[in-house]
Amino acid sequence: QVQLVESGGGLVQPGGSLRLSCEASSSIFRFNALGWYRQAPGKERELVASISSGFVTKYADSVKGRFTISRDNAKNTVYLQMNSLKPEDTAVYYCNLPYGSADYWGQGTQVTVSS
């Protein structure tokens, strides 16, 4: 069993920045890809960014150039740096670690972008 704990969400004005963190309870973290997803009210969960075990990153078109995903294997932690935030970025953000037949999710952290 792997536990993922997110932190760093909050209320920010448009144009502001936040950094989300997701810490895994297991060292299998370092051998796997991870992703950040988000779900806005009334919408389906969507992939925002992912990072492979080899540090290859991918982003949704809506966040390219504004968000940066990174990982620190020594800390079993993945980060999502979010800059130039927009109201449409408002959502609950989840980190995800797929491992074999299992699919681990964090509890989510709320990000609200509003003036």
C-alpha cells in the first residue's frame, strides 16, 4: 500500500503562483512515473502534467509554459509549480502513482484562483 499526501493548495489571485507537493510513503516512487490531475466542479478529472522515472515531462496544452512538474527522489516527492494562474485553473488537484495493477491517488488539495 502506498500513501500519497498532497499539500500546497490555497486561494490565490489571478496571475499568482502556487507550488503543490505530493509525498509518497514508499520508495517505489523513484521507479515510477507520476502525474498531477485536476477536477473542477461538474467536470471530469483531467491529466495536467506527468513525469517519468527518467524525468521526462509532459503537459496538458492548457498549462504549457505556466506549470512545471518536477520530482525529488531522495524525498519521495513530486512537485507542481503553477505560475500565471487563471480562474479556470480552479480545481481539486490530485497526484497519481500507477504501480502494476494498482493505481494510487492522494486525497486532493483545493486550488482556487479568484480576485
